[in-house]
Amino acid sequence: MEATLDLFKELKSFSEPELQKEILKHAKFIKASKGEILIKEGQYLNFLPIVIKGLLRVYQQNEDREILLYYVGPEQTCMMSLSSAYFDYYSTANGIAMEESEILVLPAHLIAEWQLKYPSWNKFILRTFKSRYDELLNAFGNVAFKPINVRLKEYLTAYIKNESSNKIPVSHQTLANDLGTTRVVISRILKQFEKEKLVKLYRGYIQLNS
């Protein structure tokens, strides 16, 4: 991707001309293929990724279990990466590209400096912490107070609402990873949903009945 001012048609958050010039001066651009791991738990981070196009999944892993923390879409950054880079410590999460993605990578030492110089950058950083905090708080509340069958039904309903399709091309393992449980539990609940005629199960996708 060529580093020109056209970039800011995608990154509308950064409005100051001087900030735009600095971003173009210091940034690197990378392309990530689907399934590529960009950040590993325990990795020392001296950079900040900002998604231009595509989607990243941020999660933690313990043995064979995963827990989804949040997704990072266009014009967003990863709070875990931001915290690690800002406070100079190691990543506490993993980041993987869910689809082909274009990412802007900035040196970590500029984060605090730009917060003092550029209001739009400061707003971007504060908005990131606020939105991710809200997402993590909501995820914690769901895990703590909602049974897994309710969370699975809400997940499927939200998916078809966002994609405008009642066919959900997702594996049982992916659902387990996103909901912080096991594939066996997900398969058992989906079988029960099928008996209740809420869904139809096919190889490679799930169909939610209207």
C-alpha cells in the first residue's frame, strides 16, 4: 500500500495536517493474510497496529481453551497492544487476522508524544480505552450472569443481524473459542436447538430458523 494522503480517506479520525504528515513519515504498512498471527501472548511490543481494512481477533489461550476478548476493525487499534506499548510491557493476548487485512504500524514511543501534541490522536487513544473497557465489561457480565445456551443463541442472532443472512458459516470449535467453552458443550447445545427447531445443522454452516 502506498503511503500517501489518500490513507486518511480510511483513517478519518486523524484530522490535523501535521499529524497526518508524521504518520506518513513514521508508519509502516503490512498486509496480513487470513489466519496469520500478528501478536502473540508474551511478545514484547514496541509498536502499535491500527487496522485500515480487514478484521483482527484478539483472544487469550489457556491450554486447549480460548476466550475471545474483542475484534478490531477498520480505524481501530488493539487495547492490549496499546497498553503493552504505552507502558512498556509484554502482550497479554494474541491477535490473529480473520480475513485479509491492511494494517498501519506505528512506533510505540510516539503514542504519548502525540497525545500531548494532537487532540485527534488523544481522542483516538481515549476512545480506544473506553470502547474496549465497555466491551470487556459486557463480556464479563455475559460470562458471569448468562448461561452458555443463552449466550450462544444471542451470538447466532447477532451474527445473522450483522450479515443479513440466516446461514452462519462457522465451526463448532470457533463458537467454542468465541464463547469461552468447549466444542463438546457447543455441539450438545446446538443439537438441543435443532430438536427445538431453532436451527438446522449442516456441514460447514448453521442455519437459524426464523
